[in-house]
Amino acid sequence: MDYRSAGVDVARGREFVRDIQASVARTMRAGVLGGIGGFGGLFELPQGYRQPVLVSGTDGVGTKLKLAQIADRHDTIGIDLVAMCVNDILTLGAEPLFVLDYLATGKLEPQQLAAVVDGIATGCEQSGCALLGGETAEMPGFYGAGEYDVAGFCVGVVEKSQLIDGSQIAVGDRLIGLPSSGLHSNGYSLVRRIVAESGEAWDAIPAGWQRSLLETFLAPTQLYVRPILAALKAGLTVRGMAHITGGGLPENLPRCLGPHQSARIRPNSWTIPAEFEWLMQQGPVELLEMFHTFNMGIGFVLALPPEAADRALDLLPEAIAIGEVVAGEGEVLGLEDWQV
């Protein structure tokens, strides 16, 4: 017997590493020392910081992986992975420096996983960070045929004096939302159940839609790094930021608020995208449950002083004024008054 007969092909693993080198090379940036293949990735801190603070974040993409496997399309799920990590550390004002990934599968399918890594590289390119390394685990008997899981983490840097931690947020500050590109990477256990019980096929195109259910729900998570960092560099005063992930606005927006503060959302201040309305109707799912599960069309929120609100809308053309900070105990108010 040998390792290969037990289901682990070490030679194929080495070939896979060679296959993804071009994707990794696309993400190289200043600060990267050496290449992939060693026991650790090396990155030199950028010059120009007086008190650099490292910011880290880690995440996966949840059961959205099931949709990628149903569609046999794996080139966007890596973008989701990067976005879920870099958007989190961006809330602190950090510039992402590098990402590392972890891929696990029952049997290494080089073409399939190379597409995943290529998506990770694309996400890194779009965020200005390097894919510094990763790990691929072949685990026969643990995953079914064609199944894999992916997770990762990122590290960024911010000047200590420019750290955005929400401590300066004041009652009366304005809330500016940036649109999502769809469901992003949260709520897919509920999505899969709704689609299954609706009787609709994944390739069905609902009335008025341009894409199928599968294509719509596979849309990759929006990356907010470049526009937000550009706005900060242009001098926009931002006191707090929130990445709207699992738990929606009610769970994520209070994470950047201070004690005795709440957020009041202006009802119907944006149009809820059609895919969320479809899920709500097909479930059926109550509106507040939808807000507690999905981003509902707003993927990122900035809190800033009233005098900076117009400047924010100029620097971020897609941004929407969605509410303000009020006195309270960490609630998100106004969602119950939404009209659908």
C-alpha cells in the first residue's frame, strides 16, 4: 500500500501548486518577499507608517459553495472569500496587504480548484493585496465527489492615529450606505430551502429577471476596498464603518456604534433588489426576518458627521443616505416601517 492508494496523490498536489503560480503572480505587490511553496509567506511592512497597526480578519463563504458545485462554476467563489475578509478589516480603515487561503477536498481536481484560486487572485487584484500563500488538503472520505471547502484570512495595516473604531461616532451623525451586488455570502441555507420548496429549477429565470436563479445568487460579493480607501485618502471624515454580513443591518450596524447609541434607518431610502423580494414572497419570509438574515441591498455603511455627508455622496457616486445615529441601546430602528 501507499499514500496514493489511500486516496491522497502527493504528486498531483505538487502539479496543482505549479498550475496556480500564474494566478498567484498576478497579485504580487510591494512588500512581498519570496514566492509560494515555502513553509511561510513573507511580507515586509510598508514604509511611511509611524505607528503601524496590523488588522486581521478571517472568514469563509458558507453554503454558497453548494451553488458553485451545482453550477460547476468555481471562478467567482474565490472573490467571495477575499471580499468577506478584506471588507471586514476595511471597516477599521485598514489597507489589505495580503491574503492566505485554505482549500480542502476529498479528491484534488486540479481544474476545479485552480478556478477557485484564480477567483481568489482576482479578488486580491481588485483589492490591491497579495495572495501570499495557502494550503490545499486532500481528505478522502471526508468530502463527497466534487465537494470542497474554502476559508482564508487577510492582514492589513493602518496608522494608529487614523484607526476608525467607532469611538468618535456621535448622535446626529449621518449613515451612508453602499449598494450590495446581491446576497453576497450570507443566508444561503435559507436560500436553498426556499428554492427547494418553491419547486423552481435553479436554471429558471423569474419574470422580469435577466439571469437565472443560480446566476443571480452566485453573483460575487462586492469589494469596497478601493473606493473607500480613495475617499479616506481624499480627506473624507469617517467615524465608523460596518460590513453588512450575516445578521444584516440589525446585527452589524450596532457593532460600530458607541454606548447608548442606535441607528435609525429611513424607510424606503433605497429600493430592495428583486432577488430579495422573490425570496420574501416565495418563502414566505417576514420582512424583519429578511432584514435579520440578508443585506437587503446595502453591503457597507459609513457613519460620518453631518457636514461630511454631501462630500461622501460626491466621492462615492453609488452611495445612498440611509439614516442617522440616534440615542438608544444598540437598536436599528425604522425597518419595521418599511413599505413593500
